[in-house]
Amino acid sequence: MRYSESDPGAQTLTFPETLSGSEPDARAVPAAWAAVTFAERIAAAALLVMLSPVLAVTGIVIWLLSRRPPLVAHARVGQGGAPIWVLKFRSMWSRSAVRGGRPAGFVERLKTEPVPELKNPMDPRITSPFAAFCRKFSIDELPQLWHVAEGRMSLVGPRPMTADELAEHYGPDAGKVLAVKPGLTGLWQVRGRSSLTHRRRRKLDLFLVRRMSVRLYVAILFATIPRVLAGKDAW
């Protein structure tokens, strides 16, 4: 399986399987894809239970450090254009908020802000080493397993984006990525993550949507695990 700048095809992706150009879309086989969807929802629910101590400790530490609700919800566009509030552990807060704030509640809904072309590994809003650690190893994304368990997200798919991101970077192709559920991980998460530009992310998202199959789905999951454990290209 390959991709390139003009038509994904110049760089070889190092996944366990090599897919041919005639690989059928798995969603063309409803029974097979329904089984995948059912399995991932069960898996997400099981992971939430297994990781509940990690989630609880992370939430408490962030609550104490930031003096703010430990969870934030970002407005994103889900499958079919439906709005979805995507949960994350808070990883950015100002020092002044810590000095003068007081914990209130567990979830804060945040207004949509412009997304930078490239993430800054030295972002001044990341004021805690613990928060930086959570971002590096994607612990801040773990609450999104809830969205997978409830069926609003998938384990693998294009990442949920804002309406402005879709309009600016995807344009007329926005409908293609909105035709499927947003994912916890995807093709660009295993091909560079935070180091990629929006242009490259768009190409990889469209390639993923066009060529999605059970084999590609599993390959991305297996490729995600070492990336997350190594904290590679994440900040």
C-alpha cells in the first residue's frame, strides 16, 4: 500500500500487510463491517474499565494542578455532519488560573479556536510537565474511548475536526471524510502525527477513507501501539 503527493503512491507504508490496488472497501460488505463496529465498541468499553485507575488518577492530578475541570469538550463535526463534543483531559492552562481559580465540575466545554498549521512542541500554554507527559503518550485522548463505546467514533478513522478546519483544508472533499465516523487513530497518526502539515493530513485522510478495509483497519491499530508507547512525533 502506497501514497504520494499527487495520488498516494510514492512512499511505502510499513504495515504488516501489503494491500493491492484492487482491495475492496470493507464497508461494501455490511455484515463484515457491522462485526468490526460491534467488536470495537465492546473493546472500547472493556478498555475504559481496565484503564479506569489510570483515568481516575490522571483526572485527579490535572484537577489539582490546574484548579480547573479535568476534562474538556471540544466542538467537532462527526459523521454525516452531526455535531459532537469530543472529550479530552485538560493539558493546557495558564499559571494565573492555577493561582486564582477553584475547581468546579469535571467537564468544561471550550469554544472553537483556530487550529495551527503545525503544533508547537514548546507551546507556552502547556505549563505542567505532567500535562506534557499526557500529551506525548496520548493519555489525554483516552476519554474518547467513551465515544467509541457509544458508537459515535471509531477506533480507526479520520480525526474529528472543527467546521473551520474542514472548510479551510478539505473544501469540497469534506463530505468524503464526514461519510465515516471520526477515529481515535488514523493513517496520519502513524505517519508523522504532530509533525505533519494539514495538506499531508488531508491526503492521508482521503486515502484512508477511499481504501478502508478490515486489513487496513487492523494494520493501523497495530502500527498505533508502538507509536503511542514511544511517544513518537507527539507533543
